[in-house]
Amino acid sequence: QVQLVESGGGSVQAGGSLRLSCAASGSTATTNYVAWFRQAPGMEREGVAAIYTGTAAVVGGTIYGGSVEGRFTLSQDNAKNTVYLQMNSLKPEDTAMYYCAAHVKGRTVRSILSPAEYTYWGQGTQVTVSS
């Protein structure tokens, strides 16, 4: 089992920044991707960004959803088992509950920003951007 805890959400004005953290514990060696998703009320869960956290040569490889590319940046601290999502130039449409999730090794990846790829989920942290 893997436990994920998000933090860092809050309320900011448009143009502001926030940094979200996703701290993982438990059997983290069984996972190889961590992703952030967001879900606004009445909307489907949307993939924001994903980072490869496994042991292959491409550790740290990232992919971003089109709506956030260029504004959001993923990074990781392996010593702390934590993935960060730096969010800059925030817009009101970024308002949502943000969740981090972990993908289990060995499962075929079809779409790395699809919620269906992920087994473990955190409880979420709210981000509110006002205009």
C-alpha cells in the first residue's frame, strides 16, 4: 500500500503562485509515476501533470496537460519521497480540488494523464484563484 498526502493549497489572486506537495509513504518502490489531477465541481477529473519516479534512466521525465504547460512545473525530492507542483501565473479556471496519485509498476501505461492509470490517491487539497 502507498499513502499520499497533499498539502499547499490555498486561495490566491489571478497571476499568483502556489506550490503543492505530495508526500508518499509505504510501499513507494512499487510505483513509478506520480501525477497531479484536478477536479472542479461538476467537471471530470483532469490530468494536470505526471512525473516518472522509477529507477530507469528517464527518472524525472515529466509530461504536462495542455492547459498548464508553461505555467506549472513538477519536481521531486527522492530523499523525502515528495513530488512538488509549482503553479505560476494562476488563472481563475485553475480553481479545483487537486489530487496526487501514484501508478503501480508493471501495469501497461496507455495514457499517463488518465485517472484510470492510477491506483493510489490522496485526499486532495483545494486551490482557489480569484479574479
